Amino acid sequence: MDVFLTSPWIPPEWVRAHGLQPRGLGSAENFPPGAQPLSAGICAFAEAAVRFAEARTDGAVIFSTACDQLRRGFDTAILRGQRRAFLFNLPATWQTAAAGRIFRSELERLGEFLCAVGGRAPSPEVLRQEMAQSSRTRERLIESAAASSPRGFAEAVARFHWDGAFWPPPPAAPAKQTPLALVGGPFLAPHWKWLDELEAAGGRIALNATEMGERSLSPVFELEAGADGMRQSSTVGRDSVEPKLDFQGKSQGSTESRPAVTHPVTDAFRANHAFDALVRGYCENIVDVFQRPNTRLYSWLKTRLESRQARGIVLWLFTGCDLWRAEAQTLRETFGLPVLLLEAGAEPGAAPRELNRLQAFAETLR
Amino acid sequence: MNEAPRKLSLDQWDGRYEQLRRDGLREPAYGGPLRRHVVREKDFRLQQLQFDNSPAALRLWNFLLTENERLHQARAGGEKIVGAMKDLGTVPVMACALPGARAFYPDGAWWTPCLMECSDKLLQQAERMGLDASFCPVRAMLPAFEHGGHFPRPDLLVCSAGAVCDDFSAIAQRLEHLGHSIFWWEIPRRRHPDFGETACPLPGNLAAPKTQVDCVRAELQRVAGALGELAGITLDNDRLAAGIRAANQARQLLDSLRRAVYGAPAAPLPALEMLVAEMLAIHFCSDRPETIAVLGGLLAEAQTRARRGQFVAGAEAARIFWVNPVADLRAMNLLEELGGRICGSDYMFTHALDLIPENLPPLEALARIALADPMAGPTSDRAARIVRECQAGRAEAVVVSRIPGASHCAREGEIILEMVRRKIGIPAIELEIPPVCDALRPSLASRLQALVETARARRPQ
């Protein structure tokens, strides 16, 4: 069964270890599904996710709490009768042990849900293999990011989110184009042609930091070296910005024990290194705008904006996305770069007005 | 001193105030004529409002409109000021448990553009700071922090994160970027306990998994540590328990007031004053003992009027349940002008109206009340409470009032309205009220009028 994930921070490795097929929702064919009538304030991505969940009753859809729109979109999906939907509580804070405990507990719950919809209880070894596999693919994608064609890279990352496979992105054609960064929310297939248009206008996305770009590849696992060649610790293209936290199940300062859970492998996994590494690998490396504070996003961007010599930032968001919209000014102030705000509305694909603005931005910075 | 209840304009209140003074009105230190808030604070909106004519209402308005002044005085007197953000009802209970500390919600600045009829230009300043009209009017908080002139800068800023409104979270993050350090704490999205999972009952007829309660309790323990450090005193269980008892005293009074007004066959107090009174629950308008006194005065007034059969809206008024606070206070007057009255409300902080359990360890009790936040859980939970209270209050119609730009409003209205229609089948509408709604008054009035007429038409002949 296909299990569609609305966020890159919901581990596909965990789904695959349950014998189910994780699919990045943003990579799904025909997503978003055509123009949709939207009520005031509704984000087109969240609405598309709700409609997708309604239509795909043969699969399961995992929503996340990363934003109000998806969180409440889940409520709508349930109200409309979708029973194979799950809401994954992504903690907003990250500097305390509580965040790790929430994430861990949500993975356990997700495991129960996956078993309930037809998955099988995973073994630690299977999980470890899945983590090793996805880790290798992420690394290869990250290594290729700087030198790849922007569109090819976007396609390769989307492919990874769709089926976990590595398809080497074609190298960028040598040209004197203005390097830009694309920062923001989900950048979907209907929008990829903007990358071509941008190149034609003399610009090039040197850093794709959208939710479907390089930023989504940041999870990294520290597994004990094993037969699969998993390294002790990864540093390639990644920042370790925070101290390690206590992600064990027991609450610090709490004398009460955890309640019994019904996931058949939970107890085994609680003491299992691979599961612990999965929790840490995500919690310590999520780079996103919804985190509080969102300084990790800015640290991540700073390194890459400098190394890719970005001369401007294209801030990409869906209309109704307050979280990204509010960052426009902070991005300008922090990096001292011009920022162009580009909005995706209800119509999939590139709106002529927005395309014009993008071309003008590239021309201005040439 | 006592007059039959009626509503007065600000001009009429000038005369009424003089008469009350002549009759020997005794006022607290923040008392005085309402007019001075227009003259000194430029609260021009007061000139467009209709106020209740009781001394209790006068005290309520003066209490509300002097909050910034009282906060500055407290700061000058050496007290520590805590800026609580977003949780609407929990952190202030903790802060007020410490001697020499008081808490307020900078979020409250969202009413400043309304009160000052945008003459303060806070919304325009917010736009220049990167927050345009696509954000909720709470964005007024940002320039209020940056440029001062409203509330004092808090000694400690505490903000909940997680299951909160995106626009608020984004504004708070912007505030931190501008150099105002924030203590963030996690409020997870409340969910129903899974099969076999240990469940904890929450106020408001809700339940949450024990793991979530434990998580929030641990987060509030961190908050308690930060508050204690600020005050130089440990915020221990005894202090917290005393704080909870005092908070419950205010909540009990408010509960009695709501029952006395919303449950009466006709309204002994106006909708506008009731909205303001309910707002006192979230942080006691920076002064808990005075909140208790103000609420006590309103309750006595409501009970006296009900006993005498004196009302501001008669039994013929359509009984309306109102969801979400209004960005323009004038809207509450408008409803009554059009023949409606409030018989129940959910102004987004029903968890601040419920009693905090006193039979639990204090942080556990506070964690449960924080998790009972209607905005932190499924919208269907909120809608279910609205349905229950509509039934209890014999509501004839529901208004879901949208807050412009608020992320939660994009979807919740649809869910609430659908559940109301499906479960109790009463008419319901959604409408949006901007900080100054004069330009929209004709369309708002027609929609409200239509609702009121529909509700009345459904009455048995």
C-alpha cells in the first residue's frame, strides 16, 4: 500500500520498514490536482492534500502539524470521511528533550497506524537497512547538488521522495548566470518549468532550499559501523549545530512511567540503536521554518548561501502560508540579499505575472 | 445612583459620570470619566460605542483601558513584568503566583488599532516590518514592542509553540529576530487517546493521552523555572496551588456571571461588556485581585437587574452563540442593535473559563488546562463544545466571526458550521470583522439582520 507523506520530516524509512511504500505527497503524479476553488485564507497545498486524501482511499495519507493549514486540513479530511489518515505531531521546539520524546512517541504511534492499515511489525535490521539505503541516497544527492542542473536536481529529489531511488541529476550547463537561492515551501513538478525560464532570463538556482529540495535531505543517521558500510557519523554537506539531547522514552524529571503502548515492536525498538538513531537523525537535523526558534534554518542557509555565492533569494510560498511569508523581511535583514517573494496560488504551474517578476529579478541582478 | 439599565454613548456617559460623582460614587485608583481615554490615550473608538450605564460597567471599562498605565506603574514600583504569549490563560496563573510579578498578553495589542481607530498606525508600521494585511491584527504587537508607547517591555517573554496559530507564531518569531528574546515552550496538538493508551480527563469534557499531559507538565516545569529565576523566588507547589485557587476564584465569578447573563430570559448586561469581562479571565488584566472585584461588581449588577426584571435586550431578541472574538468591539453593539443578544460564546479561550483542577499536583492541573485549549485540539472537539453550549443556552443561531488573516479561520469555520447544522440544525453564518468595521457595516448588518430574522422566524408561533 502507498503511504503518502505530507512532510519530508516524517521518516519514509519507518514506513518502508513496515513493508509499505512511502510516497512524498508532493512527488505524486497529478499533484496538486488541477485548479481548485479556495475559500479565503486556505493554502492551495493544504487543500490539495485534503482533496488527495479524499480521493486516494486505496492509500493512507500522513498529515503533519508543521503548519496550521495541514493540521486543520487533517481535521477536514477526517470530517469528510477519510479513515486512512494520520496526523503526525512534529514538535515545533527542538532545544529540549521534550521535542525528542514527542517525535519518538509519534513514531511509535505511526507504527501502530501502519500495522493497522496492513503493514508488518519491522525488525531492527530491516529498519537499519532502510536507513542506510536512504542515507546513502541523500548523501549522493547532496554531493551532486552544487554542480547539477537546477531542474534535474529538483527532479532527482522528487524521485527520491517518491520511491527512495537515486537518479543522478544531469550536470549544470556551463554558463555565466546569476546564482540565486530558492527558499521556501513545497516546490512541485508543475513549477519546475520556472527553473528553465529563470535560466533563460540569466539566473540559475544554485541552492534549492525548498521543502522539495536540498533542505529536505538534511536527516542524517549515526549508526554503528556495520556490514552495510554505514558510517559512524556523517558530515558531508551537513551542520551539526546543536548538542545531543536525551531522546530516550523516559521523561526527565518525571517519576511516572510511560503507559503501555500496543505497537508490537515498540519495546524492542525502545532499546534499539537503529530506532534511536532514526529519532535523533530527524530531530537533530530538521531544518524548517516552523521550528521555534527557527535559527537552525538560518544557520543552514548561511553556510550554503555563502558557498554557492547566491546573489539573491527567491522566497517561494503558497498563498496563505504565514510561516514563510513572515520570513521575507528577516531573510533580507539577515543575509543582506535581495528577496523576491513568489506565490503559488490555486492554479498549478507558473502564473504569467509571477514568471515576469522572476525574470525581472534575474535581470536586475545580472 | 441606580438607574434602569440602558446603553449610553460616550457623550451621555459624561453626564452620567457627573451624576454618579454627585451621588457619591467611590472608584478605585484607576477610576475616572471614560472620556479621558479618548483625550489622553486617543481611544477614539469609544466615541462610536454604546456602553452599559452601570457603575460596574464603568469600573470594567476603566480597568481595561488603564492596563498599560498600570503596568508601567508596576514596573516603576519594581515589579517584574512577564509577557505571556498565545497560551491564553495558563502562564499568567503561574506568574501571578509569584509575589512581585505580574503578567499580561502583548497579544492584547490586537485591539489597539480598533480602540485608536488605526490612528496609532500600528498596522502600517507592522507592514513596514514585514507583516502585511495577510496576517491577523495581532501583528500590531510587533511595532508596539519596537517603538514602545503602549505596554512596557516585559522582563521575560514566554510563548507557546506547536499547536498554535501560524500567523501568531510567525509574528512572535519575527519579534525574536528583532532582538526580543523569547522563552518557547511546546504545546502539542491535543489528540484523542488511542485504544489501550492511558487517558487523562481534561476540563471541558475532554481527554488527552497521559503522554501528552506529561509532556506539557515538563514544559510548564521549565516555564516555572524561568519565572522563579526572574522573580528570585522558587515557584513551588504551594505557591502554584495558591495561585490556582485565586485564579479559580475569578473563573468561578465569571462562570456565575455568564450563567446570570447568558442564561437569563433576557439580557441583564450587554454583549460588549460581557466580551470584555470574559477577556479578564486570560490574564486578569494584569491585576488579579482587581479582576475579582470587577467581576463581583458585574455579577451583583446582573443579579440585581434580573431580580428586578430589568434588561438591556428583551426576551424577543434572537439568542446568538458567538464564536471567536471580534477585532472591532463595535460589532457586539451592532448585533444588539439588530435584535440579537448573546446567549453563549467561545472567544477562543474556553479553557480559561474552566476551573483548574485543585485535586491534582499544580503543574499537572495546569498542564491539563493548557491542553484543553480549544485551539490546540481537533476543531471537531471545539465544535462539539459549541454544540453542547448552544443546546444548553437554547441558542437560536450561531455566528462564527472570522479574524482577518488568522490562519485558524481558514478552515475551522467550515467544520464548526457543518457540525452545528448537522447536530442541532440552527441557522449559522460566518462573517469577517476587521479592526474598524465601519466600511463593512452595511454588509455586516444585512448578514446579521438576516440571521436574526431567520432565527426569529423559526420560533413556534
